[in-house]
Amino acid sequence: MKMLDNFGIVKKASFVSLSRIVNLLGLLIITIILARYFSKSEFASYDQLWLIFNTITPIISFAFTSSIYFFGARDNAVEYITNIFLTLLTAGAILTLSLFLLKAEISSLFNNVLFAKNFPYFAPFLLFSIPSLILDAILVLKSEFKKLLLVSSITISFYFLTVIFCVLLKKDTSFIFAGLSTIAFGRLIYTAYMIKNFNEKKSRFKFSISTLSEITSYTIPLMLGHISASLSRQVDKYIIASNFNTELYATYTIAAKELPIVPVITSSFIAVVLPEISKLHKVGKNSEIAKLLNDVVKSTSILIIPTFVYLMLFSKEFILVLFSDKYIGSVPIFRVYLFFLLTRVLVFSPVLSSLGRQKVYMFVSLFDLILNVLLGLVFVKLFGLLGPAIAVVTSTYFEAILMLFFISRALNRISLSQILPFNFIFKIFIFSLVSALISFFIGKLFEDLILKFILSAISFAIIYFLTLRLWSLMFKI
């Protein structure tokens, strides 16, 4: 097996990853600027509007993006995509109107009078944004990867310019959301244009009851499953909050996070292959799907496995450099959470949905939530602060095993060894471990914590990739 056989996947996924990284970094910089510019109450009001947006849109985005990939494999794909767009347009209008009517109640819930005042400026942004949540999926489906990066870069650049002008002109949040609404409207128009010109046959924007019924039956289980999955990822924090004081909660929550770059990488790889999986499944080419997933796991393992090994060895330095010695107690929790990484070599839920097993995803996610709650309540008594972390990781492994089982069944019981390259993963683990041990001894030559962490990370990366390259040339892995 040659490592570069999947270069096409890597190249495409790189564009998707880069577009998402550009967006994440842009949002981080914007948040830093606004946190410094606004008063605490103004920033809280601004952030609470985003809280509403970020609570709702991931659920909608996951379900309808998956439906784009699934129905996009059909001959009449444009009819399905048009109806998905119109459904989101309608849902966006209903949701925006509902929140507008409830703005006083939400303002009271947040204990923030500015929320009700600012929501009318936020409403157009929400209205225009929801239908364009499928834009990235449409560009991926059409293999417009460079255009995806360009669109993401333009969007975040205009947002950044809006914030800069807000600061220079000494405006308030209404100015920012006016700018964001303009940007969102532009994305909405471009999404409609991409759908209109999806193929040679021009699409017509009209509802089809039968098509809408298919879309609804497909997306509802995905939304319910995603809600269960989202709740499951937060259960441990609630258990900690109800059993320990605020200082111990802070110790826990600092460490109880996944590295944000990992979901970006894994979701980018899977986004690239989902349209192809749906097409191959439609014609019964299950062995080719297994090979495709095998290639994805190889690509993600090259980055995820060494990250896991390095951070497991340098957990203490990582926590102390980022958060200071106040959080030395977070190190064991962080080490437990690192085991999440090993389940992220493949994003299972979109694969199940692309194989038409969205109801399986819903029930497995619900099982994960229930198991996580039960284990969390038991383990917090047995292991204290570490208990809920062990529980959430354990339930996630059960979830991953179940999803792999159902993926195998959907592919006519193809063996797991055809999906997961165990031999390849083991080799990557050995390369990572050797590289980490060498970098560990290099790091011991330095007393300064920050210098030790940086130089050990650099030496690890150099040794690991040189070893990987040498092994690739010698043994054609």
C-alpha cells in the first residue's frame, strides 16, 4: 500500500481544512478585538446573540449538509437540493420570527435588557444565514474546492473589515450586525445562484411534496441524533458542576476539551469523500467504499496518532504553558480526554448518514447519551474528578464500536480490517512513540518550560516526519 495513493483526497481535504481554519482564526481575532473594544455588558449582549446562532445552526447544518451529500448522488439531485434550500429558507423565516416574538422572554432569561434591543439588528443575519448553511456542501459536491476556500476567505475578510470600521467609527453592535446581514445576504444570493446553475439543466425554485417528504424523513433523525450527541458532550460538565465547587469545576473544564484543529481535519477529509460514498453505495460498490474509508483513516492517522502520543507525553508542559501552574490539577483530566483523539481517525456519523442509516445514528447517539449519564453518575463516586471524563470517553468508544458495526452491516458485512488499516495505524503509533521519546530527552536539556515545550515539539515533528518519509521510501507503506 502506497502512502501517496490517496493524495487526491489529501489535496481536496486540505482546501476544505484551510477554508475552515481561515474561518476559525478570523473569528478568534475578531472576538479578541471586540472583547477589547466593547464594554463587558456590550460584549456579553453581542456574544449571547451568537450563542443563539451557534446553538441552532450546527444541528440544522449537520442534518441538511448530510442530506445534500446523500441526495446529491441521485440523477435528479438538483430537485432535492432546490427543495432543501426552500425548506431552509422557510425554516429560517419561521425561526427568526419566533425568536423575534420571544425576544423579551429571552432577554429576561439572559438577564440582559440589551438582548431585546439588539435582536432586530441580528434578525436579518439569522434569516439570511440559515439557507446558505448548505453552500459549502454544494461546492464540495461540485468539486469546487478552490472556490470554497475563496468564498470562506472573502466572507471572513468582509466580517473583519466590518469590525475594523466599527472600531474606527466608534459604532455599536447594530453596525456589526448590519454588516453581517449584508454579507449573509450576499452568501444567500450566491447559494441560490449555485443551485440555479447546478448542472446544464436550469433548476426551478418550487416545492415538491413528495421530495420534501423524503428530505424530512431523512433529516429529522439526523437532527435528533445530533441533539443527543451534543448533549452527551456536555453531560460531564453538569455532573462536575453539581458535585464540586467552582474552583474544581474550572480545573476540570479547562482540560475537558478536544483540540479544535482535530475536528476540522477529520470532518474535512470525510466531507470530501461523502458524495462519492453515496454514489458508490447507490450502485452497490461496497468494497470501493471500504477502500475509500481506509484511505481516509490512513490520512487522518498520520496527523492524529502522533498528536495523541506527543501530548500524552507532554501533557503537563502543554497545560502549564497555556494556562499556568494554577491548573496543574487539570493534567490527568486532559490525559483522559486525549483518548478522544483515537476515535477521531474517522467521523462515523456522516458515513452512516451517507449510507442511508440516519435512524441508526439517532438511536446510537441516544444510547451514547444514556450510557454517558449513567457511567458519569457512578464514576464520579468511584474516581472523583476523573470519573465523568472516564465516563464520556468510555461511552464514546462504545458509540464508535456500534457505529463501525452498523457501517460494516450496511456494506454487506465487510470486515473491519478492510475499513480500518490496523497494521498501518500500528506503524504510525511506533513511529510516533519513538519520535516522542527522543524529543522527551531533548526537552530535558532545557530548564525553561516554554522553551522546552517549543523545542521538543519542533524536534518531535522533524523526527516523526523524517522517519515516516524514510520508511515510506524503503518499504512502500
